[in-house]
Amino acid sequence: MGAREGGPPQGRLVVGVDIGNSTTEACLAAVAPDGSISYLATDLTRTTGVKGTPDNTAGALAAIRGALARAGLGAADVDAVLLNEATPVISGLAMETITETIITESTMIGHNPATPGGEGLGVGTTVAMAELPGQPPGTPVVCVVPAGADFDDVAAAVNAAVAAGVDVVAAVLAGDDAVLVTNRLHRPIPVVDEVAAVERVPLGMLAAVEVAPPGRTIRTLSNSYGLATVFGLDPAQTRQVSPVARALTGNRSAVVVRTPSGDVTDRRIPVGELVLRGAGKTLRVDVDAGAEAIMDTVARVQPLDDADGEPGTHVGGMLAQVRDTMADVMDVAGQPAVPVAEIAIRDVLAVDTFVPAEVRGGLAGEVALENAVALAAMVRTSRSRMQLVADRVSEQLGAAARIGGVEGEMAVGGALTTPGVDRPVAVLDLGGGSTDAALLTRDGECTAVHVAGAGELVTKLVDSELALDDREVAEEVKRFPLAKVESFFHLRHEDGTVQFVDQPLPPHVFARVVVLTPEGPAPVPTRHGLDHVRRVRREAKRRVFVVNALRALRQVAPGGNLRALDFVVLLGGSALDFEIPDLVADALAPYGVVCGTGNVLGTEGPRTAVAAGLVRAHAARPVECPTG
């Protein structure tokens, strides 16, 4: 909303201020004696400190002054500042890996270098390069090349052995020379390079080397029965090597060496229990049982009173940390301490995911995608320090400031300024740490709930499942569409459309999957294709935002029946996402719900709902809104 036009505003000048987890928003309006409202300007800034604590004062003042500046007014003109009753909410994230792949003795599983050489499947006995001349003719062998060998020497040795009748079917190299070696061979063979611990590859053992054509993935060594065929395994041995096949799925190349004493196991890691208390009972669930079992248990103890994790585990540490953080931020000099009993875990969200982990005992830094459970938890306290914020704002601004209303109630009040919305209306505030829902009935009764998990958890899932190890890149993948740069002058968008550009694209994005940021295409450091990256992004959003939207709305809907809802308005920063609103709307479509992104005041989009609701409540008597 830009600067106002015309003469001075008529009526009392009021500023509604919404202090959220990530942003602080201000809405400036003039309230006439008859209660009519003229909205003048809005402003948004980053929240300072943890929501609901005295540190919020600086952010609130910045937003207020920003709105006043946009309207061409000063602090002396303000009649009242209205702050939301911001209950402190702190979210935590933890991830527990619940499986691991272990190689014992000298069995080697797959390796996936960037540029293997040749293609096809070679099965033979492992032989050191120096021993090639002494091999009997016609016996299939896999040449193992030591570190430091020159690619010309390797190619010459293999060519000489083949000319002497030795059946060299594949090669394994320490260096990054597979393509150079293959280009110099008289008879092409599959060659896998970049095997760091090549000296540990067992000699005299049956081995299989497979390289797929460009753009394809291996078919034999990623199939349990393919391994059984290659190595002549019985059913018990086939079951034993199934983790090998699972670890090789999606690779372009692989090497498997089978030794009599070697073993590959897929072990489940015990990670302790989650203790959940609520609805008059205490239930326990093993974290390694997975997300579905955890969420089923959470549903049986709703409303959740508190939760604890087993000491020494990631989850136990995370739950303890969010409690300690809440106690620290609520510790204000001159104020009574908040009893520990009032600081409790009020919600838990569990999501099944995958974590790339290095295989224990591997010879080439092999990585397997291990099963993991990501958990988001939310701690709340009934105490708030917002009166301190109001006092400090009043002192520094020179205008009266007070608590104007409860957040959930104000959000639905602001959502009602969206064109086409009427009571009964439910709002979903999609934030960074939590997803909040509130319902305003036709009779004016309001109910609100807060559930754990939102944008930060999506970022963590994207970062983990794509093995980016870079939160900033994961955030960009979450927020912006993808494309594949196919030449210096055109790229293909994730929906399949092709875009041509006037100026050549930068060389560092050529043939790469890129994120289309406002600053231009940025490469995603992954070997995965465009479709895979898109699928990971959308699935992460579905498992967090769609799941949370449905479970939050069920908690506020009459009788838990989503069909009883008429209008659902999406608010908050994540409602600005280019695909989350569509995912949520699609999930609600079977229930006959009208769902879409809010447009507060008809101009502000999904922002400023609570701040606008505070102004509305100031002009008319607010409704009661108990928090669930």
C-alpha cells in the first residue's frame, strides 16, 4: 500500500502491529467516529528477537515508522498503537538416521564417478595390472590399476594383454582417467575410475563392473536377481546382498567384488523412544518405527500436553534445547521467572526422509541413501512479555500502545477484508517454524491451533535428500522454479516449455539444472536430473505443508469434519510460494472447500492480516478466541 492521497486523515490514527516468528507487519489506518476505517499504509520488516519477548520492540518501531513515512505522517499524529498478544513459539528440527549400510571384510559395493568409460557389463577375476601378461588366454579378468599409473601405460598394458589372448573384460582405476583409457583401447570395455582405496580391492576374486550408456542407469548390478545371476548366489545369499542392489539404484556405473568372507548388511539403528503425554495418558513410540507410527501416536494423545525424547539422541537433545531456549528468552530482568511446568512441547511433526551417508567399510567413498526420520517440535508458554513491548513502544514513540487482541482472532478478522470471503472462515498462516489455523464461525466464535513444521523443515528435507549440504541453495530450490540450460541461448523450464534468451547465458550454468532466481539462473550442485529435483521439492512441501494444513484444519473444523468448512484463506510468507497454495487447494478440493491465497485489504496479498485485524477490532468489539 503506497502513500495516501488527499488531505489529512479523518478520525483517530491507529497502527496495528503484528509481531510474527519471522516478520513484523504494521497497518496504519484512520478510524472515524462512526467506526468506519480508512486504511492508509502498511510496512513490513524482519522480527527482532524471539516472538513475544521484549527484543521485539526494535522491529515493531521500525515497522510503525515505515508505515508512517509511507503515509507522510509523524509519530505525533498517532492516537494508539495496537499490538497482537504474541505467544512465544519456538520450533526445533532434528533428524535421526535409522538405517546404515556396513561392508565387512573386503566386499566392495557400487561406485558412481562422474565420467566412467565405455559401457556394458564385465564379469571376471580381479587381477593387478602388472600380472596381466601371465594370465591364461580366454580367462575373463578385471584389471585393477594402482594409483599413479599413467593412462597411456594402462591402455598399452590392456591392449598388449588382449593381443596375447587374455580376455580383459573391465578395469578399475584409482585416477580420474576412465575416458582417456577407453579412447585408447582397441577393444572397448567398461572402466570405472576414482576408486580412492584401490589398493584394498581384493585380487583373485570374482568381480562385476557395469557402466550404463550416457543418460541411463545400470540394470544388472542394481537388481538383486542380477547379482544372484552374476555371482551364482543361492536364495539366502541373495537376501544377504540385497542392500548392495538398493545402494546401487540410480547409478550410471558400479563395481561389486564378492569375497567368501565378505558381507554387506543393512542395519537398523536404535535411536530411542519418544514419550508423548496428553488426553490423560502417556504413550511411547520408537523413533525408528517411522513417521507414520509416530504421527498415529501423536493423534491418540491430542491435545498434546508435553513430549520427551530419550537422552543422548538427536531428538532428545532437540526437545531439551527448545525448552532451554524458551526459558532463556523468557528470562527478563525484573520479571517473575516462568515456571518450567509452563514450558512444554505442544506439537510434534514426523516426516520420513532419506539421508545420504557414507557406507562404512567402502573402498571408494560409496554413499547410500539411508532411511531417516525428521522431526519438528514446537514449544509454547502461556506467559507473554508483550506488555513490556507495549510499554517500550509507547515510551520511545510517544504514543499510547497496548495489547489489541489475540493473534488467531485478529488473523481471521484481517482475512475477512479479502474480497469474496465471508463467515464462517478458516485461515491457515503458513510460516517458517509453525503452521497456524483459526476458525471464525458465523456466530463470531473463534478457535485457533498451532502445529509444528513449516518452511524451515521443507528446506531441511530438500537439503538432505538432494545431498546439497548447503542451506542457502536448498532455500533457493524451495522458493524458485527450476530449468535445464540446454544451450547458451535457450533453457527448458520444469513444465517442458522452452525459453530463448537474447544474451548468452553464463558458462557455469551450461548443461546444468538451475534455479530461476530474480538475479538470474543459479546452478544446483547435484547430479540429479531436473525431474528428480522437482519431485523432491514438491514432495517435501506436500509432506509438511499439505499434511499440516489438513491436520490443523481438522482440529478447528466442527467435529473434525473438513466438509463443514466453507472458506479457507491462506496467509503468511509461505502463502506467497509459487506452488504451496495450489498443493493445499488441491488437497482440500475433494471436501468442497473454497481455498486460495488471501488478499488482505484487497491490495496486500497474504500479508498484514493480523495487523489489519487489530485495526478492525479497535473499531468494533472483538470476539473471544481460545487457543487449542
